[in-house]
Amino acid sequence: MKFATKAIHAGQEPDPSTGAVMTPIYQTSTYWQKSPGEHQGFEYSRGTNPTRRALESCLAALENTTYGLAFSSGMAATEAVMKLLRAGDEVITGNDLYGGSYRIFTKIFAQYGIKFHFVDLSDPHRVQDYINDNTKLIWIETPTNPTMQIIDIAAVAAIAKANKVLLAVDNTFASPYLQNPKDLGADIVMHSVTKYLGGHSDVVMGALMLDDEDLYKRLWFIYNSCGATPGPMDSFLVLRGIKTLHLRMKAHCENGRRIAQFLKTHPQVGKVYWPGFENHPNHEVAKKQMRDFGGMISFTVKDAGLEKTFKVASSFKVFSLAESLGGVESLINHPATMTHASIPKETREQAGVTDNLLRLSVGVEDIDDLLEDLETALKL
Ligand SMILES: *Cc1c(COP(=O)(O)O)cnc(C)c1O
């Protein structure tokens, strides 16, 4: 099946009891058993629920994997992967990460004796320098958040395989419409479903997609034991959201392209971070591993301090100043004080997250209104 058909149908059949075309919201915690152990595949909703199961099949289909697991947030999905590790294990990860990922690595799992290496992976071969006998996992995010670096997934996967190290890719920014890490050699694909997959800024959810049966069983054990699984209502909302993923992504990419071009020549704008530019340091890798460049763009306000940057960020009418991304509505975010506030100033500035950096999640509104809004805000 092609992507658009999977987005609408994968994992979903008319409901056998009523013929309902849309998967019902099975709002139940438990399931009747005819005699102990004799049930229809569902026992207790922490582990299994029919609405969630339909969603998990759909998520797996979108990433071309065998298995999908939905979690109550992106961070819960990340946490489940980290719980595969033991004290003494080492993880290699990027130096420009979602702030919450950096926080859970350094403030939660480092305490349990897991060691993290934060490495600039714009040259993927740097991974090799950090691999030793204790290395168990490589965790990457591409495009990175918020400076839109591109990491060569296939190149990192080759090094991971040669060293028998697991590779997990946070594919939130690209969405499965633009990039499929499993097909490039990743063992685990992670999503903050909250973003493009949900698409309407009304659900918080995460997911893992993978092929290996043994790894799936280990992750399912963690999922069911720890219990950070989403309820049926949220699962339904995401199933519904995904039905337009391909349509939304096309519009995000078109609007993103127009806005990146606009910012590039604007006199009040310094740097613009968007992988679609030919002079982006890893543009060729982006072209190779992504189908288009998405709706995430970061830029700096030229010669601005915190005060002026705040003024610009607060003066939009169509873009809303808010955390998060990937919804139909356009958002603007100030990473240094919002999404990336938990990263020490010096560390984040090294990664380019300066006080005058703003990040856009370009929505699917009319492009003329978005451009006018930017033009007005940048006049300040
Ligand atoms: C939002 C986000 C997360 C965390 O997901 P939640 O659903 O907010 O828990 C992880 N990675 C990236 C890239 C994100 O944007």
C-alpha cells in the first residue's frame, strides 16, 4: 500500500459488531473472560486496548515496521528505550537535542549510572570515536531541534551495525511522510506523536516502531510493567489526525519553502536554518534521506538581544507564541527560554541556540497571511 492509503486505512477495519467505519473508542479498563484465560486477546487496558491496537498497527505501517507501541507521551517512549539499559552502559547521542531528551538523559538516567556522550554528528563518523565495549545505544534526532542539522542516518546505522550497537532515531521533526529511519538501518524509530502525527495540537502521545521481535518483547514488557500507555480517546484522536497526515505534510512543506525563502533575504534576519537551502552543510544528505524539507525553520533576529527578540516573538497575530510544533496552526517559539530552557546556557549556545534564535513551526494557513504576519513582526 502507498503512504496515503496506509494513513487512512492501516490497522483499521469496519467494527465487526456494528460495521462502524471509524474505529470505536473502546472506553474500558478491563475485558470479560469466559473462563480464566479464555478471552478475545484483551485482558486489561494498561497492556492492550482495541483502539490503541488499531493505532499501533497504523503507526507501524507508516514507518514500514512490523511493530508499533504507543506511549502516553514522547518522553514516555524515550524513557522505555532507556530502560533497556543497565548501570555502566554508554549512549552516544547528538549535541543538539530536544530539551526534554537532554533533561531525561542528564537528570534521570545519568543518576542510574548510564553514561551519555553528546557529540556533533554532522559528520557521522565521529560516532566511531566514542564507541567502546560499554556502548549499547546510539540515539539521534534529525533534523535536529532547533538548529535543523541533518545527520546521515544510513552512515550512523552502518557504524552501529558493525559494532552491534542499537540505533534509535527520533523522527518527530520529519514525520514518517518525509523520512523512514528503519529503511535506512535504524533499529527503533521514536516519535513524539503529539506533533505531526496527531497534527492538531490536541493530544500528547509518543510511539516506538521497530522490526525485531525480541526487542519488541523487551519493550512491550517495559510498556506493560511501567504503564505509561495512552487511553482510548487519545488513540482515537490520533487515528483521526493521521488520516490527513499526507495532505497536511504537503502543505507544511510548501508553506515552509516559501517562508524560508522570505526569511533568507529579509534585512532584519541573520541566520536561517532550513535543510532545503543548497548551502545548508548537509543539504545533500537531506535530499538523500528525506522526501522534502518540512515545515520547521529557525532564524536569528539580526543584532538583537533578548529584549528585542522577545518583542518580535510577542508581536505575531497569526503565529501563536507557544511550545510544541507540527499542528495545523503556525507556532513561534523562543528555544533559549522555552523548549530548551533546561539546557545550560553555554551548552545551548555552542549548539547555536542563542538568545536571538526563534523557531517556527509553519502551519497550513494561507501563505499570504503567514508572510504578512512575519513582515509586520520583523518591522519592529
Ligand atoms: C516534543 C518532542 C519530544 C517529546 O515528546 P512529548 O510528546 O512532548 O513528550 C521528543 N522529541 C522531539 C524532537 C520533540 O519535538
